[in-house]
Amino acid sequence: MSKKLIDTSGLSCPQPVLLVKQAVEAGDKDLDIIVDTEVARENVGKFLKKAGLEYKEQEDGQQYHLLTK
């Protein structure tokens, strides 16, 4: 199964967290989440931890990828 891409570039909080929450509630656990602000990175990371999902971060220029396992 391939990762589900959630690109939240250009969106301000709480939109990135809400998009990720919708995906998790729909049963998607293997995610590649793109955020482009530090605040979104922190907030999405907090949500993933609260949801019990492990993830790793990769920085790609001015974007961050949060990859769940």
C-alpha cells in the first residue's frame, strides 16, 4: 500500500491538522504530510502523537514531510 499524500502547503492552522485528522479518522495510517510552516509542523506532529501514530520528519527546502509508519 502506498502512502497517502496530504499537501497542506499554503494552508494556515488549524486546516493542516483538520485534514490529517479526517484522513486518520477515515482509517488512513500510512501518510506523507507536507507542511510549509513551523507552526503547522508542530501542530500536526502533536496531533499525530496524540493519535498514537509514530512519524519521522524530513526537511525538503522550505517544506517538511511528516511520514507516518
